[in-house]
Amino acid sequence: MQNKLEIGILGATGMVGQRFIQLLENHPWFQITWLAASDRSSGKVYEDAAKWRLDTPCPERIAKMIISPADPAGAPKIIFAALDTDIARDLEPLFASAGCAVVSNSSAFRMHPNVPLVIPEVNAEHLHLIEDQTWRKQSGGYIVTNPNCSAIGLVMALKPIQERFGIEQIFVTTMQAVSGAGYPGVPSMDILGNVVPFIKNEEQKMEEETLKLLGHLKGDSIVPLAARMSAHCNRVPVEDGHTESVSIKLSRPATREELLSAWADFHPLQGQNLPTAPAQPVEWVAAEDRPQPRLDKNRGRGMAATVGRLRPCGLLDWKFTVLSHNTIRGAAGAAIVNAELLLSLGKLEPLAVAAAAQA
Amino acid sequence: MQNKLEIGILGATGMVGQRFIQLLENHPWFQITWLAASDRSSGKVYEDAAKWRLDTPCPERIAKMIISPADPAGAPKIIFAALDTDIARDLEPLFASAGCAVVSNSSAFRMHPNVPLVIPEVNAEHLHLIEDQTWRKQSGGYIVTNPNCSAIGLVMALKPIQERFGIEQIFVTTMQAVSGAGYPGVPSMDILGNVVPFIKNEEQKMEEETLKLLGHLKGDSIVPLAARMSAHCNRVPVEDGHTESVSIKLSRPATREELLSAWADFHPLQGQNLPTAPAQPVEWVAAEDRPQPRLDKNRGRGMAATVGRLRPCGLLDWKFTVLSHNTIRGAAGAAIVNAELLLSLGKLEPLAVAAAAQA
Amino acid sequence: MQNKLEIGILGATGMVGQRFIQLLENHPWFQITWLAASDRSSGKVYEDAAKWRLDTPCPERIAKMIISPADPAGAPKIIFAALDTDIARDLEPLFASAGCAVVSNSSAFRMHPNVPLVIPEVNAEHLHLIEDQTWRKQSGGYIVTNPNCSAIGLVMALKPIQERFGIEQIFVTTMQAVSGAGYPGVPSMDILGNVVPFIKNEEQKMEEETLKLLGHLKGDSIVPLAARMSAHCNRVPVEDGHTESVSIKLSRPATREELLSAWADFHPLQGQNLPTAPAQPVEWVAAEDRPQPRLDKNRGRGMAATVGRLRPCGLLDWKFTVLSHNTIRGAAGAAIVNAELLLSLGKLEPLAVAAAAQA
Amino acid sequence: MQNKLEIGILGATGMVGQRFIQLLENHPWFQITWLAASDRSSGKVYEDAAKWRLDTPCPERIAKMIISPADPAGAPKIIFAALDTDIARDLEPLFASAGCAVVSNSSAFRMHPNVPLVIPEVNAEHLHLIEDQTWRKQSGGYIVTNPNCSAIGLVMALKPIQERFGIEQIFVTTMQAVSGAGYPGVPSMDILGNVVPFIKNEEQKMEEETLKLLGHLKGDSIVPLAARMSAHCNRVPVEDGHTESVSIKLSRPATREELLSAWADFHPLQGQNLPTAPAQPVEWVAAEDRPQPRLDKNRGRGMAATVGRLRPCGLLDWKFTVLSHNTIRGAAGAAIVNAELLLSLGKLEPLAVAAAAQA
């Protein structure tokens, strides 16, 4: 344990905070040493402040930790942030200014021109933006973000196709799980046996994040993918796992076999040994009625995007279904693999080492 | 009651058969006098043969009726058919040959060039096809069909827009209720807390039926709408009510207000007083998170299509959500209003009167 | 409309408030003329303040009403109260002091020795307690309550048995719908595909209310039924309708036929013509797998208790299942039928007439 | 792998068969070498014959195995049986006669006087009955059964209490998951947002199995526990995990602390190192709203019974809630741990070794 880097969690009591704790327990590189939450929870023992909602028990060591105030003083230099957008807008810069690497799951800075929005398998090179952040220049700190839970599975499925054939148009209708709204989140009266065809700001986020993620770095900025896109976002009575019906128009024609190969061959992180990255980022499931959230959300320990039902589209070129686990691949797991990538690129250790030296 | 026309139900024990019974109880024009089902049920008392699954009780008179064999001998001349496709393919022609008006909810003959596929509010003039049916010429009998439960709400929402602005492209993703698969239908293990992104043959049916319904009569045949269309069909854990995310490309530009007016002004059956037709076939709901199956499926006593969330589409022109009750508007109610239209056009009474004369 | 009594609703925006509005629309005796809610809603138009959650539309006239402050000044003299317990504890006496008949659904005063806890079919004579209330003596006002949603169906099923055979022991396990917790109420993360074996204070309320309801009036007080009772309360993923597994020990032996007769013959309100009272308060359903919330909750327009599965108990004498609609019979409908009973007993009109005279 | 004992699965394609495969993958003692199913499946490749419904993938090796006919010829000598009762009644004796140890999950022989019904933590000594079986005497083969999924969690929770304080009366109401009915099992139309207060024969099975399990061996037969018991069995919309509300009357008084100690101290298999047996067979969860199927079913890798909400009962002495995973602890896992116990007692190896010698 002495070789692990100390990390902190901002927003540790919420659903995504709990997933961070679950996924970081036994992590080979990182060790949770600091938990922060709202003023209401600060000073309390974690198990008293958090209503643990996961189906594995809260690790005993974490359960007994005292929740710190959300202040960089005393915090480790690597921070996983799982904050509501409004709070993130204030707090994340505070931690970045104080020299922390803020690996954020919030939407506050995802579309900021200097903040990388990253999926390691998709656009690791966007991390270059970090170096232009004022915080980085002043304190060494920075902010890195991962996408919205609805965008991440889609983009993982699109990336290998875009690389080989180009993508010009994207249609997507989501059927999103309730855990995406946190806890207490969606009232049961709203969603039991029901569909809610609306998630606030979700369609806009999904569209702009997708194009930024699939964009390319040009000099010091990201040129979004020049594709047209339309998203319909719906909430369905599913606990975990976002299912998405997708249609795409390609730049160059592709056969079904070529598309399947693009997915099968997609191993952009091969050889990097990031502990949380799945061996097969995009998994194909051949059965005609798959993927399904109940059966497929945990593929790649919840880190894979599962695709199925590839067939010609009457309007664009191809259509398929993609599924990903919204609180693992779509939230906490996304941030953790981002941190693993940052560490492998040498962008975490100096901070942590410097902090250790100060201590 | 002596003035009501006698009708029979083929497939009376299934989910759609039960809806026929529920909706025809107290119907001002029709009176159920004959129930038929599979050989297994034939000869039994209805309440013993059917597992009644509706939340209003089975009418006492019906509960005690004896189920007849599925044979035109002894059947009335107006038949509502709620049969599985394979059985419908054999039985419906048998009844049409025997001089019955077969008002069918099955998919067996929907795409047959001489069989009208009709929604009264949308394409009543397609009923002209009846006169070309061989059965009609020989015995007076004929087959009329209503569309698949997933097509009907969509087409009702599209028709007023098509009339005013033309439609060139249609995108739709469905989130369909389990009752659409009948009983026992979808196993609970498959759908509790889950989404199944596949319904056998549904996408093809939805696409071809939509274009036939929106097509026009030219001479003795239907010219389908010359639009391109793509459907993604999904099953969700909802009891009743299909929700659909729709995007469309118009032939002529339309503002939001013009589209809302097209829906509001759509009263094609005004003055016809069909008892089951809703006063407002397409209902607009303004709240940003509607329509929802739980809250909106029963509008117009389950016979309206409810639309909401109209907004610009990043890929085509406009997008919106439409909802309709799949076993009322999408099945039994659709057939009943077809029969009402046939009666108002004088295409039922002669048969029934002739039958009465024979009797 | 000029002959109807004016009534007000305290707590009009919540789930039970909405049910009051739904059930009182077109009521032959009462007319809603006043709506009150929390300070947050006061002064707003109803449709802006309330998130309407019922599957019939909010009546247009109500939707446009302005919400009044929760103050007796300006309120009508008949008040339906659907308040949270803590607020009811303060507000209901305020209205009773001001001369209002407060027909309450809250738990605040149910166990108060001078406050009648009434189900018209069960213990109408308990209304005598009203006359001992200080408010009654001073201003004419009073408080009448109806039971908890979990107690009401049980007590309706037990009363006819108690009358004929006596009841000495009662065992009940509830499986309660989410609407019992109001809106937003139970988070979907807690209940989708889950059971929560705990509802705060519910078991105690259910036990003590049941015994008070089945008790008898002796002089000026209620002697609770001298039975022993144990309740287990659980929440299940059902929208409306509480299902309860019940076992009972009788004072005198009864055959199955005698118990069925007790239920069938139970018509304590016969001839009183209370508009909301069901013709058959306790409905027996013979099928071995009933009652079920989905299929049976609306019997008697949601006002009946449905019983089924009567069979010998290995421990006590008999066991059965009872179901009732928790927000109709178990809440708003219970209060409305209480008010109807009060009116038929002459305990409402003087107040209202006096108020009319003042106006 | 060469040291593992070869086992076969009868009924390998159903839900319990799939659980056997999932739980035996990587088992340290057993190796699946034979799969059998109905005639319809026999001869097919497993992945073509079975509709895999678990959320971990079917092991590749198993997916490619050919399904054998359900005939002892060619089968290994250790058979896990997951058959429907009617089929089990014929097939299990056939395999026992042929010298197989049939470790059965079916109900066919559970109440047979010579067949042990065993939970290793509860009544391992009942295995003595094997030696009286005719099959055993003739061929070495025998049948051992595990209880119904609703009885097993209850009995695990009761056993430590019975040992210390005696149990005289047992009340239980179950809320059972749909997976208990297999696949396709419960239609979604029956259970979505619903409760079904009936499971065929379940109450009788639960009552008689509980008393046999808690009974003692006297000479060559089992004397059931002399307690009175009543079970109410309900189906709820939960995928996995049976929740049960329990009340008990003790022979000797016990405090809350004594009951908690009885559960905490219950380690009857300590030192036996059965791989599938949970370290803590009865887990106590202190939170007032637990256990819940979603959060607690996987305790002890699905092999523990979780208890909570211990409180005094108004009718008997104590009441509490117990939860267990119905297809792991309640079915496949129960049989596997039975087989582990049999092996540790030397009742498996001779058979298998003899078989190996024959081969």
C-alpha cells in the first residue's frame, strides 16, 4: 500500500462517489485517503453520512473515515470529482488552482475549450489541452473530464467506425437507467411501468460532447467532428445501463463484415496495461435480441460498450444498438481510467510526489 | 338491443379479444353474439377458457357465453378478428368467402394489394379496395385491416403534417409496452428492469405499413408515400402504451406554430359521429416531460395519439414524441372504429340484413 | 351547482390532494371552491404549483384556481385535509377552532381520544365523539379522521367477521404501493425490482388504528377491540393498491361458507345513498391467484376492499388476502365518504348554512 | 483439472441448470463433463439449445458442449438435477438405480421418508437416510435433495434460534422473486407493477419442508419439528431474492441480544472448508430498512441468509425479515454445497472412483 498514490473524492456520498469507492477498493495504483462532501456531511463518519446504495458492502475502512470539508487544504493532489454541476463550477477550479489534478465526472467544464473531455480509448491525445490551462501553468494543477453517461457508450461504438470509414450523420435515441439521475433522483411514481421522454439538458450535452470527443486536436484546440447529429433522450425503468438505438451515415461505404471487424480490432490501449481499461472496449453480441441492460451491462467489468443488432438503415447507412453501464463506464469508471491514463503519461506522479515531499 | 348489429369475435380469449369485449360492452351499434377461439377453447364457457387480464370485470353475459368453433357456419356476418398471423392467414379468407365482413387486427393481409389497411382519420378512402376483393364479388364478404400497434400512433401524428407540408424522411425509435406481445407474451425474466432491443418483424411491418397508410389511392391500388423511413423497435417494462421518438424531414418548411396548428386542426371525422372515434385524434401535451404512457395513454378513452416535445432536429427538420394505447387505439379500438366507419358508409348493413333475412 | 356545499382542500397540491380533486369533480353534493397549500404554493395558479400525477387530466376549472394561504379566514366551512402529520398537528385545530368541519386524512389526531377515526361501513357510531370536542362546543367546528391506507382495507374485511364470530388474534403482512408515500416519495433507486421491508411508524399505526376502528363506543370513549395483533409492513414496486396477507383467530368457529356469507351480506350503509360508498364494500374474488393490485384495485370505483384466497391457517383459524386502493379507499375517497356520512347525519349543513348566512 | 470429479447436470438448459454452470465454472472439486436436457435439446450444442439468461457469459467450453440424452448410460456418477417435478419423479430414480449420486433441486422426493432433505448448516446428520435407500444398497446410487427456495432462507435463520431457545410457532409471509418460477415462468403481464398472492403448492411445500429440515433423526427416520406453522406465499416484481416477513414463538424466552448472538455465533460448518459454504451463513444487517433483495441478495456470494428488523411481535414473541438468493442459496448453490458435504463425508468419491475404474 505504501507505493500507491493517495487520492481524494469530492462528492463522496452520492451515487457516483459510492461507485468511486467501490471501484477503487483494491485498486493497484490508487488509495483513497480523503473523502469530502457537502457541509451537511462534513465532519461525520462516512457510513453515517452516506446512504450506501450498492450491492456490495461499503469497505470497512471507508465506512469509518471522517468526511473532510471540501477544501484543498489537507486534500491529496489527485482528486476524483463527483459533484453536481453548479458546485463543480466553483469547487473544481479551487482544487486545480491549489495544484490538484482534478479528474472530474461533472459536466461543468466538459465543453470548456482548454479542458480535455477524454475517453482513453477514443481521444487520449486531447489531454494535450491540459498544458494550456492557467491552473497548470501556475500550480501544476488541472482539470480533466469524462463525458456524460449517455455519450460515452455511443462514442466508443462510433470511434472505430469513424477511423475507418468516416461518419457524417448520427441519430441516437436513448433509453436511460434511473441511476443516471443520482439518489434520490427519479421518484418511483414517475418511472414505475413508465417512460419519461425527457432528461433536462441531456440531448444538448450528448450532441456536443459526442462531436468534441470525436474531434481532432489542431494546434492547441479541438476541432469537433464535422458530423450532423440528433439525440432523443428518454428515461426508462431500468436500474443501471443505458441502451441506445443508433443510425449512422458513413463517409465511405462499409460492409457489415467491415464494421464488425472495426469493432473487433479496436484495441487502442493495447500494451498500456491500464488496470481499469477493458480488454475488449467494444464487445459485439450476436444474438438478435441483445444487448440488454440486465444481461450485458457488466461486460468488461462494466467498462465495455456492447453493440448488437447491426443492420442496414432505411434512411442512413447502418443501424445498431449500443449499451454501456452508466455509473461504471459512464461515470466513476470513466474517471478512474482517465486517471490511470494520466499516470501512465507521467501527468500524475510529479504532483503527488511534490505533495509527498511537502508533507 | 334489437336494433344493434350482431357481431362475432374470432380469437376472443386473447388479450385483444378481451379488449374487444371490454370496448364493445355497451356499444350503441354492435352487440356481441358469438365468440370463437382455438379448438382447445371451443365448447367451453368463456370465463373458463379465458384468463381475463383487464382491470374491469368481464361482463357477466359474456362470461357465461359458450365459445363456438372458428367456423363461419353459425357466425354472424360481422367479425372482429384478433388472431395470430398464421391462423389468420387461413381463417380470415374462410370467413370472407362465407360472406362475412372481417374487420381484422392481424398482420396477415395488411400488405395485400387488395386489402385496405385503414385508420379512419387517415385514409378512409382506401376502403375502396374492398370492392376489388374476390370474396366481395362472390359472397359480399371482405377483409379490412388496421395497422400494427406501433404504426398507428405514429401515422396519426404524421398525417396532418403530411397533408400540409409533405414528409420526405421519417425516423422513429419505439419503446413498446409488453401487452403488445399478448399473453403470456414477454416473460417477466426478460423485461423486469430491462430493455429488449428487438421485436420480431416489427421494424419491417412498421415501415411498410406506415408508407401504405400515408399513401394514396390511384385507380384500384395504393401508391405508398414516397418517403424514406427507418424504425428501431424496443420493448420496455411498461404495461400499456407505446412511446415513440420521432424525427421528420418535411417537403416544405413549417414553423413550430404551424405544426401545432396542423395537429390541433386535425378533425377529419368531424360530423360523422363514429362512437369510438376520439373528438381530438391528435392531442398535444405542453409539459416538457410528456407524453408518458402512465399518464397519457387513456386520452380520448385510449383512442387519441398524444404528441409532445416538438423541437428542431439536428439532422432532419423536427423531432417529437408520440404515444398511443397499444391495445385500444393500436388494436381492438382500431378495428372497432374501422367497423363504425364501414357501417356509416353502408358497407356493413347489407351483409347483416342479408344474414338476418336468411335466418 | 347552487345547491352544492362549498368545500376546501388543505394540502391540495400533493398526491392525496390531487385525488380529492379528481374524485370531487362532478360530486353531486360538494363543490370545490377553495384550495390551500404550503406558503411556497400560495398565490400561484393551481396548475403551476402542482405537478399533476393522475392519469385523468386536472379539471380545467381547478387548474386555473388561485391557491389560497392555509388560513381559515376566507375558507369554506367544510375542509378536506391532506396534510403531512406535522403540519396537520398545527393547522387542523386552527380550522376546527374557526368553526370548520375538518375531514382529515392525516395521522395527527387519529388516536386522540376525542377524535373519531371512522370508516362509514365499520364504525359510524364513533362519530358521536365529535360532540365532546372543545372546538365543537366553542365554534361548531370539529375534526374527523379516516385511517391509514394500510388499515382501511384490512378493517373492512375484518368487520363483518368480527360482528358474527368475534376476532381474537390478527396477523397481517402488507405489500404496499409506492403512492402511499406521496410524491416524490420513494426514490426509484430504492424500489425498482426491490422490496423495502420497512415503512416508518406504519406497523404501530396499523395495529392501533385497527383496534380502535373495531372498538365500541362506551359512554364518551372508544374501547378498542380486545384482540392481539401483529403487523409486518413492506413496500413493493406497485403504483397503487395495498395487498395484505392476513391470518385471524376467531372467538367462535366459522366455516368457509359462513365467512363468505359474512362478506357477501355486509351492506351496513344500505339505503343511505352515500354517493361515494361502494354497493358491495367487501368484494370476494374466487380465482385462486386474486386479488391483485393491477386487476382489482378499482373495484367499486376504488372504494371496495377485495378479498380472496380464504383458506385454513396452520396457526390461527383462517387466512386470506385483502386488497384496497390506497389513495382512493385508503385516503381521499375515505375522507369523502366520511363527509358524505356527516352530511347525511346533519353534521355538515348547519356549519355550511351558517357560513352562507355570514357571507 | 485431472483431480476434479466429473459431474453431470440433468436439466442443464433451464434457469437452475444455468446457475449450476455458472457456479461450477472454476469449482475446485467438480468439473462439468456432461449436460443433459429434454429430448428437444438432446444432440444440440448447448449455446443453441439454451437461452442463456444470466448476467455473466456462458463459459466458452460449456457453450460448445453437445447435450446428451437424459440417460444414465454415459453419464458421470455425480449428477446435479434441476428437473421439473414430474420429470424428476421418473428420471432421478433411474440415475440412482444406475449407481449415481443424484443431488437434486427438484421437489419430487423431498418429502420421501428415505430421502434426506438437507441444508449442510442445518441438518447434515439427515444424510444418514441415504444408507436406507434401496438404490444405495443395490447400486451405490442415491438421491439427496435440497429444499424449496422459499424454505431455505427461513430455515437457516430459524435453526440457530431453535437450537438455543426452541421454536413452537412460525408465521411467514413471502415476497418471492420471479426467477423462482424458471423461464419463461411468470408472464410480464402478470407481474409488472403487481403482486400475485399465489404460487401453486408453495405454501404446503414450505410448511412441510421447514418442519422436516428442523426435525431430528430418530433411528432411521426423521421426526419433524413439533411446531405449528403457517405460510402465505406471494410473487412480487423482483428478479432474484426472496424476502420473508417472519414471526416466531419460542419455547424459552430470549432477549434481542441473545437472538443476535445466536445468529452471529452460527458456524456449524467451521473447519470443514466446503468451497461454496458462506463464512457467515446468517448475516445480520442493522439498518432499519434492510434486508432488501437488490442490496443484500449477494451476501456470502449469494449463499448467506440475511436477517434484519428484529423486533417484538404483538402476537408471538419476535418478528424479523429474512432474505436469501433464490436461485443460488435457494437452488443451484444449495445442491452444490450438498455435494461438497457429501464429498467431505466420503459419500461421493467411491462412486466416482468406481466409475473411473470401470471406464
